[in-house]
Amino acid sequence: MNKYLLSSLCLLTINSAQADDTAPSLMLPAATITAPEIDAEQIGLKTATSAGSRLNLNSLETPASVESLTGAQIRARGDRSVQSAVTRTTGISNNGTPGNGGSAYSARGFVGEGSVMQLYDGIRMYSGAGTVTFPVDDWSVERIDVLRGPASVLYGEGATGAVINVIPKKPFSGEIENHLRVGYGSYDTQQQALDSGGSLTDTLSYRLNINHTQSNGWIDHGDSENTFISAALRWQATDDLAFTLSHDYGDQEPQNDFGVPLINGHYHKSLRDKNYNVRDAKLHYNDQWTRLNTQWQISDNLSANNELYYLKAQRRWQNAERHAWNEDQQTLLRSGYFSIKHEQEQVGDRQTFTLNHDIFGLNSKTLVGADYNRIHFNLHSNAPYDDVNPDGQPINMYHPDRGEFESASPYRDQFKTTTQQVSLFAENRTELTDQLSLVTGVRRDIVHLDRDDLIDGTRSDRSLSANSWKVGLVYELTPDMSVYAQQATSVDGVAGLISLYPSEQGFDLAHARQTEIGFKQMFWDQRGEWTLAAYHIVKKDLLTPDPMVPGNSLQVGEQSSNGLEASLDLQLPDRWQLQANAAVVRAQYDKFDDEGVSRKGNRPTDVPRRTANLWLSKAITDDVNAGAGVRYVDSRYADIANTVQLPSYTVVDATVNWKALPKTTLGLRLNNVFNRQYAVTQYNRGQQWIMGEPRSFFVTADYAF
């Protein structure tokens, strides 16, 4: 880590020219392209959102449920990952495990990487084998935008429940500013971080973020170490043309935790910190994203944007993942010796044009664009994952013999795929009257997959296509109040498109449709705002087991959800501030047979019926700020039969920050203040609970210069 900090500090010694001191604009003016606002501390219903539309609409203008968090807000709350921050937004809960990269979510009754899409600066890496490992670091985050509900018309396959767009900090004009942080906390957790940006010349600006964390972890042998680097260079070639070259690097070795086993169906508190994995276990993710963005203001009414990118991920697992209690033998058995490696490369380009124009005398704005992606995915593993001891290895619950990784199946190349994706899309907003606007969108996706089986030498291929659309009306009751109604569609793959097995290639995409109505308002001289939304989603063509042919599947399943979501943000007297949200969802299988048994009416796995968040903060003095938050997640089922249940949980966190000197701020974060023992999610069909972190503290010192 020292070499990264050293090179960064060397960069800071470069003499920079004086630049314009005016605050950068959030919007693109007609004649000049400027960088977006950096670390905006206040965002609201009138702030343009990146997730709900490509037309630069704010929330009041968007016929959908959208929500934003600033990076400053995230860090002030003490959230130490993107996942922790996102799950403070309305109706989003965490389902992350080592098996899916630790970054899966549940939203509106739909779960996982195939239904809750994750973007980084508007770009997605296609999910390989249900795994997404980037981004997780929140130090370099400028903002997170969340769109709830189907969004395939904007982003393609895999966005029925929600879309989460993480926006990194951007270069800005002006004098160079630097921000250093060091931190220390429970379990020997350490952090060293740098944020630097500003103008190098009149036309060249940069942003550099580095964050390194490491910890001994709160479970036995739970060491972790993560490094994240985000660098961007922006060239304002002319008043109308700007280029931004950026590279983001993440290297993670997270805490290797596959959960606490249930004993005779019950959780035992004394096992919370036990680790039953093997001595030579591996869990390592490496991601690199390189992007070139071009913004061109062609005329007062026409602009163009191009995003060229190269994404690369390497992921490695080698673990004994299952440790389940055997009731007959009354012993704990370790099994599931999995050794897996992903190699993934993605090259893509997105071109859009945005035009302000009239339609029969009505003000209108239209965006048209095209996407192209080419993805290579290689899978290496020890499939078929035969253990040396097929019945499992007995281990002591309290003093487990760690042992070594061993498998009866050799580790070898399994298959490689090449996926090509092309899409054409368009979006339009037309002002029908001074108060009523129509927002529409259409998209056509075409995907072709070539798969080479490296075991038996066979080849297979499949082409898939889909159409998506949305239609929404927004009625502006007042400049600070609007109501809306929308219908939108989406498509999801039956599994990750780039890693489909031959048995899955014969199935079409699953289709979903949502109807949503909502209300949004700013009130009390814009010191408060609240939103309310109701929706109904139906998703068809789910895979279900074939009751007549064991091992086969049928594409006949159906799932639906109905829900209500509400949020509130208040700037109270005496410098108090409150943010709160709550969501209720009724999700169920409408048609789903499992081993010949109908599961109609059952709730899908990992879906809580209710979630809620509250954060209350106060500026005690000009130099001291304090806050506390409550997170509530209802109980969830771990199996389709709804026989294994994870209990609900409520967790309280708190922070305090003191500006001790003009350029130095000290902070204290307390996580899980009341030391609750709770299951964040589950593994191995609910037989292993992945627990939340015990009570812990973290102290930070920030220095700006």
C-alpha cells in the first residue's frame, strides 16, 4: 500500500495552473461542457438522477421510484461498503454471500444478480455464473442512484427488481484539493485513504482515489485485505468537446465466511465466531475497469455521448463451503470442497444522441442510442465436485481441525463462452401540457452465445432477442408536487447469460411487467420531501423442475409481487435532520412446482416482507455532528417450501464527527450498538447463517489540504 500512497503524493507536487473558481455545474449548458458537481452534500427530488432515465430528468419528472445517496452522506453515516449504503435505501435488502461475490440484493420480491442489476458509472459487467464483485468500496463514491422496478428498457436483460448505479468521484476544475484519512478499529481493522483532485492546466483536470483496508476479522481466521484505486483524467478540448479517461482497480480478499451451521435446526450463539473452512482456503476477486467517455455538444439542441470501455475480472474460490449438522450421527460434517476460477473480459461501446425538439408544437426531448458488448468468460473448476469423503468429514464444533483442501475431482478447464450483445434503444419526454408530460421508451436486445465445452470438446450456440418498453405519465400538481403512473416491462435470463449450460440454452428469457403509481412532494419551503409508491409485478416463464423427467426443467413458472414504499426526508429546526423509509411487499409464486409439489402461494427465498430504515442526525455545534440509525429487515425464508426461516433483525448504528482543527476532523463509528446476533442472509438452503458483525468501533482522522 505504501507504494500507492507514495506515487500519489508525488503527483500532488505537480505545479497546477490557476483555473476558474466557480462551482462546477450539475447540468450540461447549451454551449459548454463542464464537470458534474463533486460531493454534493444535498440532493433531493429536483436533482437529476442517472438511474431513472437517460434524459437527465429529476425525480419529480420521472414516472418511477428513484432514490439517491451522496458519497458524503454515506461516509458520514459510517457505511463501510456500497452494500451497506444501498441497503439503507427503500426496500433493498442484502443477500450477499461468498458464492455470489458478496453483492447480491433483494428488491420488490426479486432476488440476485439476475434481477437486481448493478452499474458502475452507468456501465454493467455481465454477471458470470451469478457473480458480481465490483464495486464494493465507498471511499471513491460521489453518489449512488437507485431505480426500483423493471428497467430493461434502459439497461437490458436482468433488471426486474431494481437498478443500482454507483457513480465515482469525477475530475473538477480549480485548485488541487487533497483529503487523507487514516482509521483504526475493532479486530485490528485499519484504513489508509487518499482523495485528490483539481486542475493540472486550464484544460486538464484529474481525480485520484486510493483506499486500502485490512482486518483480522470478527470470526476465527477471518483476515481480510482490500485495495481500491480510482483514477480519472479529463481534457476539455474545446468549449463543446470533452474527453475523460478513467481506470478503476479493485483487489479484494474478503473475510472468508460461509456461515454458522444450525444444530438440530437451531442457532447457537456460542458458534458465531467459529470458522470451519480449511487452512488453505482461497477467496480473491480482482476487477479492472478502463473507460473513455466523450461528450460533444454538437449544437444548442443536439448533444452526443460515447462510452468506450474494457472490463476485466478474475475470481478465485477454494473452500470447504458446507458444514451441516447430521442429526442421525449428532455430529458436524464438513463437505462441499469447491475449487473455482472465473476469467472474464468485456469490451463494449455505447453511443447516444440527445435532441431537444418540438412535436406538433409540444416541447419534446428524445434520446436514441446503441450498445455493443463482447464478453469472453472462462470457467475452471473441480466439477463435478466429488468429495474424498462423500458422507462428509466429521469435525469438532468448538475446536475444528482446519485440515487441507482435498477433492476427488481434478481442477481443470470446464468451458469458455463468447457472448455478443447488440441493442438499439430510444427514450422520449413530451410535455403534453404545462403540467402533464409523457415519458416513453423502447429497446431491442439481440444476444448470441457461443459455448465450447473443454471437457468433451463439444460446441453449442444460442441466439436470444427481446423487446422492452415503458410508458409513463407525470402530472405536476404544483412545481413541488407530482403524481405519476407507469407501465414497464423487463426480461431476465433463466441463468447468467454468459455462463449458460447447454441444458439452459434451450429456454427463452423470462418476461416481467409492472404497473406502478406514485406521489412525490417537496414541502415546508423545500425543507421536507416525501414519496409514496404502489406497484404490481408479474414475472412469467420461470424454470421449474419437470415432475415427469428427473433432472429436466420446464419454463412454466410464474411469480408476482405487490407492494407499497414510502420515504421521508426532513430538515428540522435546531439543525436536526431525519431520513426514513419503509417498504411492504407481498411476493409469491403463482405457479411453481418443486419435485411434483405445488408451491403456489409460497414466498420466494430471501425476500423479507417488510424493511425499514431511519437515520437521525444533528449538528450539535459548528464543529460537532452526531447521528444514529436503525435498520430493520423482516424474516425471510431460506427454501422454496417455506420450512426454513431466518428471523427478523433490528440493528442500531451511531456516529460522531468533530472538526478538531480547521483542516482536521476526527470521527467515531459504532456499529451494532446493542450487539445483536442476527443473520444477514443464508447459505446451503438455510443450514448455514451468515451473521452480521458484532458490536464494533472505528476511529478515523481526516486531514484536508
